[in-house]
Amino acid sequence: MKMTEAAIDIAEEIGKHEQGHPPASNPASMRQLGEIGILSGSLAEEMAQGARFRNVLSHTYGNIITLPFDPAAGDTVTAVP
């Protein structure tokens, strides 16, 4: 996830430099790299999907880590909803 965040940060800086303003979203920052010719169109779209997935993880991770779980009390993981 750190590499995705770094790629997003770099894409935003390039976007601001090339377009004069930051992209509207993380996925848009990757697509913008495709539009200005730094990435191929297909790679830009794959990177945009990675940026979207990063957003999903970062916004739902808090819900995952707050689940009650205590291995010392004998808790085990049998299924993830």
C-alpha cells in the first residue's frame, strides 16, 4: 500500500506541474499520467484501479481492526464476512 501511496503522491505532483492544478481524485491522478503520455493508457487504467483499491482499503481498514479478537482468550479466525 505504501508504494501505491507514493505513486499517487508522485502522480499528483506531476499533474499539478503539467496541468496547473491537482487531479480531482487518486484514480484521476493516474489517468492524467496517461493523458499526458507518461504512462500508456492501459497502464494508467491499471494504476487507477490500484488507487481505487487503496482508497477502499484505507477507508474500511478501521472497521476491520476494531473487530473484537483476543487470541489469548482462545479466539480464532474461522471466516471473514
